[in-house]
Amino acid sequence: MVDVQSMKDERRIPIQKVGVKGVRYPIILKDKRAHIQHTMPRFLNMLQKLCQELKAETAYSDLHFPYFIEKKAPVSGQVSTMSYDCSYEAKVSGKAHSFVVGVKVPVQTVCPCSKAISAYGAHNQRGLVTLKVALGPFFWIEDLVAMVEESASSDLYTLLKREDEKYVTERAYERPRFVEDLVREVYLRVEELGKFPSFSVEAENFESIHNHSAYAYVEKK
């Protein structure tokens, strides 16, 4: 059978990315509690770069999926499930290859400036931290999530009782964070592990009293 797609193209135009996008296929994950999670990726992209003769030079693949972690409320002990958006990103080019794991962690931050200048109270907001690590020794996604949450003013919960709300808001007030504080705290915690050849930390705060977001990004290569 003739393989038309593999025939040489005479137009001599290189293509940066070509392949398939939006593939959905169920995957099975193992979590830290030694349980199995069945999850459906939001989308899977498999692309490659073609030179002008239609030969593959570089292959890319990225997979985005939800990861579920059970959390206990800090006072009541009420158990609920949080969902975190995760990703696998792979790249192969010749003999070189890379594999990056990413996780997006929602957090709460209290503004240090607002706390310092206000007679009472301080504005706070929900933020989103994206941590990406290049694959090295084995690790748990739960541990990455915990490092990010511990770096914020407070972590988030799906379900809280009144006594939990009191604890969370007061604890956040005592731990104010600028967005740059947040990425630096995460950076230091990840670096202390000494596991990853490279990583990046990105944070965006969706400001509650401004019509814009605060943003910070730091990386180690």
C-alpha cells in the first residue's frame, strides 16, 4: 500500500508543529495513599516538527489531567476532595529528551501592604501557582502540592465548617504574602529537595480590589 503521507514534499516549507490535538483516553494513576485513581485527561496533544523534506526533527507530547487529593479541614477534620490540574510534557529531539511534570495549585494570599496600612483587616485573594519540574528521582505529586500550599498565606479546601473558616482566615492574616514572596518560598522548598535538574514557579493573584492580576515567575535551569 502506498504511504502518501511519507512522500517527499517539493514545496520546501518546514513546519514547526504538526500532529493531533484533543485526544481523550483514560489513564490510571497511583497516589501517595497507595490507591489507584482512574482519570480522564482533558486533552492529549502529540505533535512533531518537520523539516522541509517532511522528516521528523523534534517530537512533542503533552497530557493534561485532573489529580484528586483528599484533605481534612484544619479544625473539624471534615474530609473533602480537592482537584488539581496536572500535566506531563515530553520532548524528544535527536538523542536529547526531556520530561516535565506540572501542577497548578490554587491558594489564598493576604496582601502585606494592605495589612500594614489598614486600621483593621486586609484585602486577600485567591491565587494560582503553577509548579513545573524536570523529571529526576521519583516523587509524589502530593508532595509538590503540599510545598506550594505551605508557601502561601493559606491553602484552599472544598468543604469547611464555621470553626474551620475562622481558623483559615486568621491563619492567612498572620501569613501575608506578596506574589513575589510566594514564588520565592516555593522556589526555596523545591530547591531544598535537590531532586530536580530544573524547575519553574509561576504565580498569579486574582486581585480582589484591583482590576488586574499580580504576577511573578522564577525558574532554575
